[in-house]
Amino acid sequence: MKVSLFIPTYKDSVALVLILEALQNQTYTDFEIIVAEDNNALETIELLKRFDNLMIKHVSQEDKGNRKATILNKALGLAKGEYLIFIDGDTIPFSTFIESHVALAEPKTVLCGRRVNLGEEITKAFRERQKSAYEIECNYLKRYNYLKKGGTRHYEQGLRFKPNSFIQKLLTNSNKNVHILGSNFSCFKEDMFSINGFDEDIIGGSKDDVDLEWRFIMSGCHLKSCKYCANMFHLNHSRASRIEEEEFAKVQMQENRDKKRYVCSNGIVKL
């Protein structure tokens, strides 16, 4: 099955390189990468040339504020895969990441994963090449003390069990807290297009994730956990306050929910 993996990025070439290096190690190989740049930097074009062993498409737009949804919709228009996986520009997938999503994929199902949140010290070590994500992944249990002392949160999200194995099912079936996280989710292409992609009118913090979730569910999809197999690291970074954007998005989203408008008008196609 052909997979399209999306990487939204914004002025962080170091993290993008770390992600692409991780994608070179994937155990599943039938995939394309779509780099969705919410900016238009020559540096990114030159950087991508270094990864000519990967199938990469690049789409960009002028930097006019937070327009992640807009660039992702443009990227969706380029996707050739029948299955779509979404990460963020500061998340580094384990080598079995794509393999795990594919193994758990089902029609009318959105897979929801989580991430290991690295502390500032370890993030710096990754960025400065003192440590590699692949090295930590391969020796994950042995690196427990290193990770915990370095401020890592959600260490358990790096534990991997075979997809659909007894242990993986046991751990996820007992967890009712399944929600979409924009940095680690996947679905079939037809299910994403059935809701017309990302709503470009919904901006601000985590509201785009929440918006996707209710629209997927209203379209007939259900959510399924891919924790403990589709693992990834999240690089530590500061977060800007977006209180006004959050509140505005919340009002818009509630209005759409009340009217059951799960197919957004300002999405992949402008309705």
C-alpha cells in the first residue's frame, strides 16, 4: 500500500534534517514524503536535494502568519498514496513508525498516536548531533535513566510492541482516552477527502486537532489508538501564547458542530 507522509515545517531546518534522516531508516519503504512549508525558503529546497534517495515533494507558501491548515491542504492535493500519515516538523519517528501505522490501518478509521516528549537537555543533544534518535530507539530500555534525568516526559510512549499483538491490544483497549494528536495520526485518503481536509478557518493551538476529530466522527469514522507501536520523539521547544486565536477558533468550531457542518467549506476544495 502506497503511503503519503506529511511534514509541516516552519523555519526549523535542523529538525527537518533529523526527521528525514529518520525516514531513511524506515522498515516500510513504499512511501512518499510531502514537505509542507509554511514559508518559502531557498534553504529548504537546497536541503531536500541532499535526500535524493527519498521520494520527496515540496510545497511552500508565503509566510503570512500561522497557515498550517492552508499548506497542508495544498500538500493533500499532491498526495499519491492511498494512505496518509501526519507528523509535525518537530517530531522524529522511530524506524518502525510507518510500518506500524500501515499494520493497523482500517477503512473509516483514524489512528491516533502519541509521542515521547524530550527534555531541553536531550533535545539539544539531538540537535547538536551528540546523540541520535536511532541510537536511543535501539537501546530504549537501557537509556531509561538518561532519558528521565534529561527531563523526558511520557517515557512509556517509546515502548514498542508488535502491532495487533496481545500486549499492544491489551494496553490500548484498556485506554479509553483516544484523541487525535496532529503530530501522530493517520487515515485513508478517501476518509480525509470526505471531510474536505483541514478547515482553514480554524486556527489556534490544538483546536485544529479537535476540529478534525469531531468532523471525522460525524463522517462515520471511528478513532483507534496506535500507541505502543507507532512511536516518535518530540523535540522540546517554547510555545507562544495564542489565547485569542484559541477562543475565536472555539466559537467557530462550536457553530459548525451545532449545524453539523463536518465537510468544511474552506478546505482542500473551496466550496
